[in-house]
Amino acid sequence: MFTTLRDAWKIPDLRRKMLFTLAMLLVYRLGSFIPVPFINREVIQQIISQGGVLGFFDIVSGGNFSNFTIFAMSITPYINASIIFNLLTLVIPKLEHLAQEGEEGRRKLAQYTRYATIILALIQALGLSLSMKNVLVQKNFLTIATVIITITAGTAFLMWLGEQITEKGIGNGISLIIFVSIISRIPSGILKMVDYVKVGTISVITLIVFCVFAIFIIAAVVAVQEGQRKIPVQYAKRVVGRKMYGGQSTHIPLKINQSGVMPIIFASSITLFPATLASFFPNSSVANWIATFFAWGKPVSTIIYVLLIIAFTYFYTMISFNPVDIADNMKKNGGFIPGIRPGKPTAEYLKKTINRLTLSGAIFLAIIAILPLMLGILANIDLRFGGTSLLIIVGVSLETVKQIEAQMLMRNYQGFLK
């Protein structure tokens, strides 16, 4: 692996992209130490220590929420805006037409998503400021407006930072920001586990079992993320002028999980939405009931989380893999799957196969996401967000490594994956 990194470092373009990505992530972490004025952080940390929806926000934001820095809302409004426009693309013909226009259409959709992100960030910032007035040192219009503008600007800057990483660096910028946020909380998580052992909440043997179990989960996630089914494709021979084309055999790699880590991120955001919205109205009995009923780890929210993971896995697979287009392209180039007629039968076969694979991958993701939650309940320790965090870390790591691998293979270097 060190040899691979050394070879990658020798490539000027790849070295520039890696340095740019690291620099942008460093800027993000430096911004995590810039506090928002007029905030009593001790009160916020007491609220977060009680768990619930704000605990997940603090993990995703890398501790920015508990310290209430300029990145307190992290990239959550952008994720929600992306979910909204991805769903609207399926029901609004104009947006669907834009998505099919190529680069220009995608650029317009990205611009609409940015506008929606700012609007959602303003609404969320307003809700946080009004619902958490007890954390404000001074309660007046100026302080509330300052807090709203500051954290909204922080979210807008993170959105820009993520897009810059995606465009000029290595990996998906938004995913990498969430990845860095989560791993920045690992040291405090380790210290918390040590405290559990010291006070006798868990034994040393139990801690060792959890570590072995975490390694097993990581290995299983990697195996599923990398697992694929190869559909054989045969191309018929054809003569063009004096040359003969075709006749070779190849395959279509169908991954068990085509959608990567995005279903986990989107599903967790939507699952937490009712409790988040209810937290804006702390004095309402209905809002308190909603916040309790849909709290993270409760039976209702867990069922919703599982169903959303499965739904978003199918949704993103449907976007990224079109059996009809693949079948048409194969037919035009004289390709066919052995035993399957070209055209519609091939499209139906591919659709049936990808649906089965997607179901297996979605169920696996859902199990891994909720298993640490169940184990935490049995062991009486806080592992509510362990599965989600682990899936995001492993998924983003694999996606980034694959992008570096692709860059290496373009230049005939041996990469990470053999």
C-alpha cells in the first residue's frame, strides 16, 4: 500500500488533487473551532448529553453542534435539499427533462439545489434559535439574527467546500465532509468506552467482544460493497469493409449495492426530521409527544429507518442503472446474454437480476445499521448511532479508494485493489 501511495504521489495531477482535498478538509476542521457569538455552550452540551436527535446532529457535524461553531448545522440542509430535488425529478416533467439534458441540465438542477439549501438552512437556523432561547446569552433581535446568519453562512460555505472537493479533488466532497466529521469523534468515543469500563458499566471482556464485532462488521460491509455478479455478454462477429469486429466475450458487473453510502445518509436525515421539527416547539405537548414517539432508537423510528434504507437503495439503483438503455446499446452493437434474446427480454432479465441483488444489499445495510443499536440496548451503553456511523465511514472510504484506483489505472500503475 505504501508503494501505491508513493506511485500516486509521483503523478502531478493526482498529487495536486490529493493535496487540494486535504487542504479543503483542513479548512473545514479549522472552521470547526470558530464559535458562534452569544451562545452558552454549557447548556447545549447538557442538552446533547441527554441523547436524542441532537446527539446525531452532533456526530454528523463532528462536534460542531455541541460547541456551536459556525458549522453547527453541518451539511444537513444540503442533504435534505438533494433528497427533495431527487424525488421531485420523478414527478415534475420539467425537472426530469433537465436531468436528461446532460451537463447543462445537471448544472441547473445543482443551482436549484443550492437555492433550496439556503432556504432550508434559514428555516432550520430560525427554528434552532427560537426553540433554544435558553442557550442565548442575550435574548434580543440582534443576537438571534446574528446566530441565524452565522450558521446559515457556515452551511453555505460547507456546501461550496464540498462542491469544490468533488470538482477539483478526490472523492465526493459532501460525503468526505461527513466522513471527517464522524472520524473526528472517534477519540472521544474511545474515551467514553474507557470510562464505561472504569465505572463498571461494561467489563473488559465485553469491550473486547465489541471490538471484534466491529472488525467483523467492517469486513462484512467491505465484502458486500465490493461484491458483484458478472453477467456474461457475447458480441457477434460482423464484417465492416475489410475488417472483422466483435466476437469477443465480456461481462456486465452488477454490484450488490449500486447506491453506495447515500441511502444511509438520506434515510437517517428523513428519519430524524419529525423529531427535529418537533424540537423547534419545546413548549407544545403535541411536539413533545412527536419528539418522544419518533426519537432515534424507538421502535417506530427504527422501522421507518429500515424501510427508508431499502427504499433509497432501490431509488438510487434505479437512477444509476437503466436496464432498458443497456439492453438497447447491447442490441445495437450486436451483443447478447447467452440464453436470453436481445431487446426487451434482455432488459427484463437485467431488471429482475438487479432487483434481487438490490434487495439483498438493502437488507444487509439495514441490518448493519440497526444491529449496534440493539446490542447497545442489551449492553446498556450508547451505541445508537454506531451502525450508521460505521457504514458511512466504510462506504466513503471505499468510494474514495476506488476513485484513486481509477486514477492509478488510467496511468498503468498498480492500485490498492488487486
